[in-house]
Amino acid sequence: LLQSGQHTWLAGLKTLLLNVSRAVTHDILIAFSPAEGPSRLNTTEKGKAGKIHLPREIFRSPRSKTLRVVVTVLNIQQLGMFKQVNQTAQVLDDTVVGITVGESNISGLQEPVQLVFPHRELPQSCSPVPVAGQAGGWCSSGCVTQPGDKGTVCSCDHLTFFALLLSPALDGSTAKALTAVATAGCVVAMVFSIFTVAFCIFIRCRFRFEETVRINLGLHVNLMSSLFLLNLAFLLNSGLSGRTHLRICRVLGGFTHYCLLCCFTWMALEGCQLYLLFVKVLGIYIHHYLAKLCLVGWGFPVLVVGVAGVIGSYGEYSIQTMDHQVIAHLCWITSKHLLVHYITNCGYFGLIFLFNTAVFGVVTQKSCSLQGTGAVQGYQKPWKVALVAAGLFCLLGATWALVFLTYGISSTAMLYLFTILNSFQGIFIFIWLVVLYYPKTRETTGSLSYIIRHDKTTTASQD
């Protein structure tokens, strides 16, 4: 039994010993694999084995004429070693590679050590992270990656134990729970989007407002309509994807992308309107202003989706676990055209979020300054001030910014928070509009229109 256990332990540990002359004039290449262990390479070989590139810089500093290079390949599943702190992550192929040269610690290399970890196409829901072994877990400091289709190149400026950590990936239960929460949230959001559109149309027709307020209400109607279409597209997507013809899936993916871009564009137009009202203040008149905004809000996404459709960006998109089990199908931008997603969705929203955040800061500063002078009597109650700020926060799409935090250790919690808050976005905007407009339909001194009007009067008197 002892001999059997010793054999199992040794099977998970494979080592290569090399005596290298200090006067080495070329880089050293070493191959490694979990099954065969490390071996010396004289030429670049093709195959599924990983490769280690040791630069000449490592062998120039020591005083001894020869150096012992030790390359160790560990199977951590067999050895029960290197338990990572983040249990949601997984070491690729359970393989850890240790490299030592001589007897001193080597760090701060100008030319990095390169390790090529071979693998199949990784799941779209996880990303490779190069890590170095430290006491208590893993650390990615000093290492960078260059991912590819057949492998990932890890470049590190020091020598230690290395591994490729896949982190994080959704498991099946989490994906099902998120899908259930998102589906319920979409239904709720659609209902309150209808309520909000109906409310805005009602008060716009029932009461007389100045042109600025009427344009604002028209903007709110279009934004909530885009949110309604986006939630409808998600419900259709989750219900029909994986069961439809490829052409229908492409159309559905393009429609979902269009609705998302419309939602982002109308958030940007809300921010532009607030900028014109609170920053420019005077001398603003554009003929058929709302009609031109509609042309931008609903027309610009058509151009983007049309270009993306021409290059064949839409199709079936699969979300997989780390063991390549498909947990969800979507009609969306395919994995071969993820650059389209990063540019048209992540990049586009990132610019909108930065602009709207700046506008939100200006509006908040203006409101606080008017509060300090006692000009806006209707907003002296703290809860109303907080409600206006929260409403503007949702109106400008701040809850969507949580998507940028859905990477790393807290990704699951952020995904839940992102899903729930965006589901409640329609509810927040509905409550905000009711409190902001309806109690003041006959006397608008408590609305944003009065703040704008008072600011215009103050500016005109100063001029």
C-alpha cells in the first residue's frame, strides 16, 4: 500500500534537471505536458505540449560557471497542493509549472520568461489569468497574457511556480437562477414601462406645460419605449434561441442588438437635453427638436446594426462552463465577432456613461446651489432631493455601469445586482416621474422646469 501511494505521488511530479553554462549564447526552450513532463527542446516543435522560453539574461548575472535549471511539472489534483483562495476559479489542466535557476531568487527581468499553455478554445464566460504561486494562494503581479485560439502566452518578470487560472465561469445553477431573475425582472420592467409611457402621454395631453417640459416628457416616452423593446427582445431571445433556424436567430440577434443600442442612445440624448438646459440655459431653440431627436435615437442604431449584419456578426452565442458544458443559448453577436460587441456596446456605453456622469454632476451642483439660496421651496425636503437625484441617476443609465464590475471574484454578486437593478430601472423612473410631475401639474414650482426657469432668470439678470 505504501509503495502504491508513493507511485501515485511520483506520477503527479515530473522534473527536468539541466546544467547550463554561464556563457550561453542563445535562449533555452523547454517543452512540458502533464503526461510526459518537461523536456529540452533544441528546435521549435509542433504539438500540444506547452513551451517555456528562458531568456539569456537569466544566465549572465551569477558568478558560477554552470547553473542548474530545474523545471518541475506538478499535477495538483494528484498531489493535493496549491489550493487556490478563490474557489470559483480553476487551474488549467490542474497543471503547475515550477522554474528555478541556481540558488537565488530571480525577479525584475527586463526580458520576461514566457510560458505557452496549450488549450482548446476557452469558454466565452471565463478569461485566462497567469498566476504565480505564493504563500496562501496565487498572485498575478508581474505577469501578463496574450490569449490565442490554441494557447495562451504568459510573460512574467520573475521565476516561481506558474499556472493558468480560468476565472470566473458561471456554473449551471447560477446561470439558471440569473435567467429566472432576469425573466421575472423583464416582465416587471415591461409593465412599468407601459405605465410610464401612458402616464407621460396623459399629463402631456391633460395639462398645459411649457415647451421645455413637453420635450422632456417626449424624451422620457422614447426612453421607456426603448426599454420596453429591449426587455421584449430578451424574452423572445431566451424563449426562441436554440430552437429556431439560423436565419431567424440572426434576425433576432440583430433586433436585440438594435434595442440595446436604442436604449443607450436615448440615455445619451437625455444627458444632452439636461446639458442644454442646465449648462447652456439661454438661447436654445431648434425647429422640430423632438422629431430630430427621434431620428437620431431610432435611426443611428439602424446604421450600426446594418454594418454589423453585413459582416455577419449575428448568430448563435453559447455560454459555457469551464468544462465546456453549454448552460445557455442566445441569438446575439457570435464569438468570432466579439470585437463588434466591445466597440458597439462596451465602448459606446462607456463614452455615454462618462458624459452622463459629468452632466449628472453639473445638475446636482446647480440644484444644490439653488437649494442653498432657498429659491426652490418645493425641494427643501431631503427625501425629495434624494428622489430627484436617484431618478436622474437611473434616467442616465448609471445602473448599466455595473456590467463593467462583472469580472473577477465578485462577478456572481455583481451579475445578480446588475440584473436586479436594471429590472427595477423602469419602476424607479415611473415613481420619479409621478412624484416629480403629477403633484405639481397645476403649480410647477417644484419641478425641474422651475429650476431651469429660475436659473435662466438669474443668468439674464446678471447679464
